[in-house]
Amino acid sequence: MTAPYADALAQYAARDDRVRLYVPGHGADAEAAPALAEYFGAELLRHDVTPLLSGLDKGPGNALDEAQRLAAGAWGAKRTWFLTNGASQANRMAAIALGSFRAAEAPVLAQRSAHSSFIDGIILAGLVPAFVAPTIDPVLGINHGVSPAALRDAIERGEARPKAVYLISPSYFGAVADVAALAEAAHAVGAPLIVDAAWGAHFGFHPALPENPLALGADLVVSSTHKLAGSLTQSAMLHLGDGPFAAELEPLLERAFALTQSTSTSALLLASLDLARDSIEHGEARIARSIEAADRLREAVRARGRFGIVSDGFDRFEDIVAVDPLRVSIDVGAAGLNGHAVRERLEHEGVSFEISTDSAVVAVLGAGAVPDIGRIVEALHAIPAVEPAAGEALVARAGALALPAPGPLVMRPRDAFLAPGEAVPIEQAVGRVSTDSLAAYPPGIPNVLPGERITAEVVAFLRRIAAMPGGHVRGAADPALSVLRVVRADHGQPDTADVDAAAALDAARELALS
């Protein structure tokens, strides 16, 4: 067991006679940064070193290069990049690399529920997006994945062959797609498959876990290492598979890395990635304990009979071929409760769930974590059926917040994002072309892209999310959603004469009231 970068950093930090005359300006001196030293500990300051130190992250055979080589071996990659701007950086790197990959006007075929950071990359790179819809659970109002049949159909219906295919597996709720068949479908038309496996950094490190997408034919895999593999928040990896597109993609990704990585890279985040790789690569026994704990949580919830387990219904969806056992999604809507209200209540009681929807709360057990199952179950079941002080506590089972269909894309996202815009009252935005990417959190999936027409259904959905406890809309002109930014009317935006503004406004009001 070895973590070369973390070890080298520790050795550098341990030298007591070193006089540091570089940034970080506190220079490992607790007297220079007393508040930081008191809050985090003086040892952390000693490890917070400047980039570009010979042997550490500079020069032939340096410790960082060795750490990344070991990570590539652990995940089965041709090459791995350590990232300190999160998996969002990996998504943007992938999109920027595609900007120089193959024909400029060839579309990138992406799952419509792609994370907002990939949409950011589409804007930055000026890509032409085309979309394939995931399956949707109409009861719980959540996205799953894309089936091979749906991908093949989207490719056949497209006006041009895609330069790349971008899909998600696993989902926020632990649903795993048929990556091998999806890779085969993409490769059949000469397109690399990019898999956003942000929630699957632990895959492949225990027999009971699904396989790593790289082992199933994916060409590029986004890995949010901090989510389930144990590195510090904001650290991630991007893995390039050793497939038919590797030689062409690698230099493009390296350029994108230089464009998106901070020039003041955190040594603490890099060391955490190195340690996380070492830990998960040799952590099969710890992972087994986490899987056993997650199984006990599911069984305890089932045994009480009040709530459901979301994954118990996954067999109804053709795109789902496996489930992440470390994700426990609990259907609280089955008991007439609102998921956001449940999550907020439990947060105040010291039980913190990862995300919530109208109908569910999602527990994530990091690889090696063994939480107090009894406390979780008791806290859940202590919630009364009706809370008079919380008007949103009760929801009708048929009233789960359905995800709205997006409006038509009428401008290239980059063109709309850079176009002169104006903020208009949200009711007047219906039928206009958005300049912004609007994503309801949770879970951070864009509901409106720059260049898409804003629909009444989308407006009602975003307003409802913004009003939920803990809900907000990323990219909105103001948190209250009183206004939205749209392409200015005099900027030659596509004709809006086909939009019946009065009818759209009435529909928006009706949906908002409902």
C-alpha cells in the first residue's frame, strides 16, 4: 500500500528547518494564520504547499505523476487526471475536448438529464447538442438512464452522425445502465462513449458492486472521487479508456485540462485523491461492511411497511440492468410525506440525507461507511403523518412533481448565452428564448438550456422547486424567480409568432396554482 504524492507531501511538510517564502502566504506558520491554525490545526497548514515543487509535482518521475499512474491502473484507464475543480471540471474538459474532435458541426448526442456542468462545457466549446431522453418514473418524478434501444433510435433519427455520445451511469438514485451495449451502439457509428459516472467512483472494487464503465467499453469516464471513494470535497478524476479513440482524445483532453485546472492547485486535494485511491484499491473488506449496512437499512425500512425502497421498482425500466447497493433511496411519498420536508426535518435532528425529491430521500453510504442504522430508521418513522406547522408535509401520491419536457432548441447554446439579454418577469418569459442554463437543485439537471424556448410547464416546475425547503434554481437571475433572462427581443432571435403568449401565460398561472 502506497500513496506516493501524499507520502512525498508529508515528507516535505515534516522538515522543521524550512523557511517558506512563497504563497500560501501563511508559510505553515500558525502565528501568521492563527484563525486557520486554531480551526483546522497547524498540521494542515504545513501540508498546504505551493505548486511546482521539484519531485513533488514537477520534473521527471515526480510523485504526482506516479500517483496518477497508479490511479489509472486501479481504474483500468490508459490515463487519469487528478482534478481539483470537481467532477464539474471533468465534464467541462470532456466537452471542450470534443470542440476540436472530428467535424465542428457534428452534434454531440447527450442524455437530456446531463449535469449542468456538461451543459456549461457545451456553451464554452460552442458544441451543437442533440439529445436522447432517459426513462422517467412518472410516480416518483425522477430520471433514470438511457436504454441501448433508445440510443440507437436517437442516432438513427438524427440529421447527422454524432461526434460523441454522452450518457450517465449510475443515476442519482443508483440505477445502472447497460454500458457495454451503449458503448457498442456508439462505436457502431464511430463515436466515443463518455460516461458520467460521478456517482460510481467505487464501482469495480468489490464483487457485489457494478463493474467500472471503463471495463465495459466506455472511452472516457467522469469520476467524482469525493462522492463515494473518500477524497476531499471538490476533488475528482477523469479516466481515459485505452480504446480506439484514446490517441485522438488524449492531447485534446490535456489542453482542456490546462484550460480548466486552477493554476494554484490545492496540494491537500491532490493528496486526498492519492490516499482515496490507495484506500479503495485495498478496501474490499471495508466496502463489504458498507454494503451490509446498506442492506440492513433497506430491510429495516421494508419491515416497517410505512415507506418504500425506490430500487425495488427498478425492474419496471428497461434501461436499468443493475443497482448500486450503497445507494438507499427511500420513497416517503408512499406514506403521504414530502421528500424535501422530510430531509429538512431530519437535518435538524442530526440525520443528514444526500438529496431529496418531492417523493423520496436518498441515503449514500461512502465506501467504508457504516452509519447507525437504528437511529436512521427510528428518526424516519418518528415523523408524524401530518405536521400542521408545515403546509407542504402532505402530498397526494399522484401529485409527485413530474419533470417537464424541455422547450425546443432554436439557437446554439453558446450563441444564446453570449447574446444580449434582458430580464423579464417570469410570466412574460414563456415563449422567449433563454440566455441561461436553469437547473433545479436537487438534483442539478438542467431544465432549460441557453437557446431553448421557455415553456409554461417549465416555469411552473421551476417555481415549485424554488418554493420547496432546500430547493433552488442554479443560473436564475434572482433566487425568487421573479424574473428570467432571455435573448433580447431586438437581437434577431427566432420568430416567436407561433407562440400564443396569452394562452401560455394562462397555462403557466394554472400550473403554478396547482
